[in-house]
Amino acid sequence: MSVDTTYPDTVHYRGLNRPTHIEGSAHDLHVEGRIPPEVDGAFFRAIHDPAYPPRFENDVVLSRDGMISKIEFKNGRVSTGIRYVQTDRFLAEREAGRALFGFYRNPYSDDPSVAGVSRTVANTTPYFHGGRLFISKEDGLPYRLDPEGLGTIGKWDYDGQLRSETLTAHPKVDPETGELFLFGYEADGLASTKVAYCVISPNGELISEQWFDAPYCGMQHDFAVTQTHAVFLVYPTIADLEGMKEGGPHWIHHQERESWIAVMPRYGSVEDLVWIKGPAGVHSFHVMNAFNEGSKLHVDQCLFNTNFFPFVMEPSGIDMQVEGALTRWTVDLDDVAAGVASEVLGPFCEMPIVPVADIGRPYSRGWYLTLDPGKITMLANGPSEVVFNCLQRISFPDRSIASFSQGPGIGFNEPVHIASRDPGHGGWLVMMIDRVIAEDHCAQEVWILEADAIANGPIAKVRMPFTTCEQVHGWWVPRNALEQAIPA
Ligand code: V55
Ligand code: FE
């Protein structure tokens, strides 16, 4: 039986989104420059690369099958590997030799033969906790992976103890306690307002799972955990159950509806959740960091005036200029009636990161991607047709911004930060670069930069032997953690 391998000619399948189906490994890659001794471990990246053409021409990047990519550094030697996550969905489609699942997060569009089979594609964030590697997407359970060979071990539900059907792709590990904080929205099914809030012990046991209702079923892509509080962010990109039944999209953005921020003591009870109304119409995918300052709680996020995904804006009837800024939301826990104070910290940005030791704490700097309009490259990647070409570092409290941009012809992906052993040194960023080498074709390189001197450019480059599809998020696992990984 022949297999259809023609993909729709849309942004979702062109450029860096052109499917590769590649699985493989390569060793002792070509390195230029010096790899710092602390860059010893594995850079895991989530990739989306559809194994089969979509059931519907107008499906979107978020539905594409997850792959796990690894770039491993050991004694200055570099190797790489990539494999599909063997999700229930991937295995069902591989067996059939065609797509069986329909639109992004719309089970009504599936082939009836896969009713009840998990739809998640595990394509958003790899993370390592309690000696185990996972890869996650917010519409389902994470899958556990073998960090060595990248094989899939299976769906992870904390030994059957987890009740939530979903877990976030933005888990938070407390750098001092080693605990993992998670939440899942649509926790008991499609378009549900139920949210599960979970605390996992440092060795990976489910300590608590508490459920609450959000004011509406909004997209909750990220959240925040400070040293004292858990913070939930609800934006008016709202699940449309009736529309889904008619073959429509999961999400409709409601420009006129309010956003919400909810706070509770992080070891407290969901009964203590305090809901505070935020501005109408806004949307954010990603939190850079959050922290306490006296009675105040700050949440720094990449905030936009709408949900910028074109495939959300269009069915929502929204036709406005997308604007965004790195924005600090502040609530005063002693005066929640005062609402949310909003302050611009920096430019339009995405893919924010901070040193892992600073997560949930007052911090001195963070990094994010943005655009240098003078060096633009138009190339399909993710949901967009322009690649990020500028890395910036914002420092606090002065809020000065350093920039490093490249192009045309070069795109940046979300870096990871690796601390130095020298407390006087700010560590390194490791970042995948997409370099256009011919029309609609790229080569890839990994660049290592000094985290506090990004403007100097890379101190080392690793040439990748093959090109993967677009990266989503990444995660750094240092050597000692890799060595302590629990065998499957
Ligand atoms: C995002 C990515 C997703 C998703 C929902 O970047 C939101 C935001 C790669 O999958 O399912
Ligand atoms: Fe994300």
C-alpha cells in the first residue's frame, strides 16, 4: 500500500516546518572554538515533525508529532540524536500509514477508529526531574523517555496516582528544594474549567494534587511559582466546545473579555486561591520569571495585546496590529483589591529564560528572543513566517538591555543557560542556529555564548550533521544528573 507524502503548501509545512521524518544519531561533531568545561551534559530539545500529512489541509503546526533531540557534550566531544516520541497517536498512525487524528485539539475531527486513544503529540517541552526525562504537551500526560537512547518508555501518570488528564509543558523546579510544581488545565476533559495543581517531591513522587475551577476554560500555557506562592494566569483564549463539534478550532480569542491572575500559598489549599481581574483581551504564552518583594508579587511575562497565533486570530474575527512587550504584572498581596499593576520592562519578545537557580526568586538577568528589523529573514517556522534573529539580555534592577543579532539568513531558537563553577562568571548560553543555505533550506549550528557578554557573539560553534524541524522549548541536563538517571 502506498503512503501519501505530500504536505499542504502552507506556513505549517514549509521552510523549517518542512517535514523531515529523520531519526538517527551522529558522533564527534565538528567543533570550532573551545567548549567550556561546565558545558558537560545534554541539551534536550522538543521538535515537531509530522509523520504523515494531516487529515485536513488547514491543520496547524501545534498538531505535529513530537520528536526528542539531544545534543550531548562530554569532555569537549559533541554528539547528537533525534527520535520520534512513540506516543499512542504516533504508533496508531504508523500502523495505519496515514494520519488518523484530525485538527489541533479537536477530537470530533478524528477517524472513528481512534476514539478514546490519547491525542497528545508530546511536542512542546522536554524536562528532567527526579532522575527521569519527560516530554510534554499541555493537552495530555507527559511521556517518559530514555535519556540515553531517546526511546519512549511510556505515558507518565505518577504510578497511576495522578487524576488530571493533562499536565503543563511549563513545569517549575524549585532550585533549592528540588520539588517540581505542575498544573493541568482541561484536567477532566475537553473544554473543562477544571485545573489541577500538583506538587511533586524531589525524587518524583506525587505529594499533592488539588483541583479548582478557572473562571472560564482559557488557554493556560504557563504559570509561575515563587518562593511563597503559586500563580495561575488565565487569558481570554477560550475553548469553543460547540464550535469544535462543528469541526471548528479549539480556541477562540475574546478581545473584550478580562484576563485573570490567581494566587495561593504554594503549599496551601486551592480554597485560598485569590482571583484578581487583569486587563481585557491580552494574552501571554510565556512567563520569564516571578518573585516576591515584601507583600508584592511580580510576574514578568512576554505579554501581547491579543493571541498572536494567526490561526487563533482569524476564526476569532480579530484583525488588529499585534503588539507585545516584556511586561511586569504586580499584585500586592496585602491589597489585592488594588488589582494588577502593569509595567513595560522591555520590547516585544518570546522564549524567555533565566538561570535555573533564579527561578521563582529575585533575579539579576534574563534572556529572550526578539527581532532586529534591519536583518530580517522570512522563513516559515513554527506558526510564523519570520525567524527570531535577535537575542537580548535584560539586567535588573537597572533594566539595561544588551543585544546580539544576526542576519539576514540566520534564525535563533530558545537557548539554555548553563552556570559557571566560577561565581564571578555568568555562565553560558547554548543555542541552536538555523542558517539559510538555499531558498527554503537551512543548515543548523549550535552556538555557545558567554551569557553576560552576548554582544561578543559565539565562543564556540558546533556544525550539526543534519537539519531538524523547528525547535520549540529546550532543557539542559548536567552530567551529574544524567549519571543519576533512573533506568527504565
Ligand atoms: C504553544 C505551543 C504548543 C501548544 C500550545 O508556543 C502553545 C505555544 C507546540 O505546541 O500546543
Ligand atoms: Fe511554551
